[in-house]
Amino acid sequence: MLTDAFGVPLVVRTTAANVPDQQQLVPMLEAMPPVRGRRGRPRTKPKAVFADRAYGIAALIALLITMRIDSFLAPRSDKTHGSGLGTARYVVERTLAWFSHFRRIRMCYERTGAHFQAFHELAACCLVAKRITRYFP
């Protein structure tokens, strides 16, 4: 899942359980929709990426640097406990917890991945709609 700084889901992808997480980062960055800021052209790529240690591969960090995206990925070779990004990654963890409120997503009842992806996208739309109604009652 790719979220903005406030936890609003921008891109939701479901994969099989045996697919490594780091393989999905670049397709999710490419699938990111343009996000309007205060003024000017909409942003088509994020300013920075925060993720856990699973994404800290040197090739992926170098790719983000070439894409002019600030990389706050903890390197996998670093043996210190924790990455120090807990407060920043809390936003994504909270959004994942919001997805668990939908019973159909909590347990996978679907036989096809396309249906499961559709339910995740529907849940993301519900979360975005709930966030919008807070600002525009």
C-alpha cells in the first residue's frame, strides 16, 4: 500500500503471499495518481519514501535516488535494532489497521485475486470518502 503523509491510501496492490515486498515498490510508484498540492502542477511522484527494512536493498535505494525521491529506507545490512522510522511508518500501519475493519478483507473468502483486489480498492474508496466527509460536512 502507498499512502500520503496523512494515511490516505493512494495505491493498493494485493499479491500472493510468497511475493517479496520490494518487488512491488516500483510498480506502485508508477501507478501513483497525480496528487494536487497547494499551487502548481500535481505531483506525480512522492517527495520521499519511508518503508521498513524489507525494502532496504541497495539497488532499490539507488533506483529511488535516480528517480529523485528521498529514500528513508533502512539498509538491510545494518544490524541495529529498529530503523528509527517508527513514528513516520506509523501512518501506514494505522491505515492497514483501518483496512482490518472491513470483515470481507480480514479473512480471504475470495477464490480469485481480482475479486480480492477489488474489495481492497473498495475499502480504500470508503476510507477516502470518510476522510473527505470530515473536511466537507
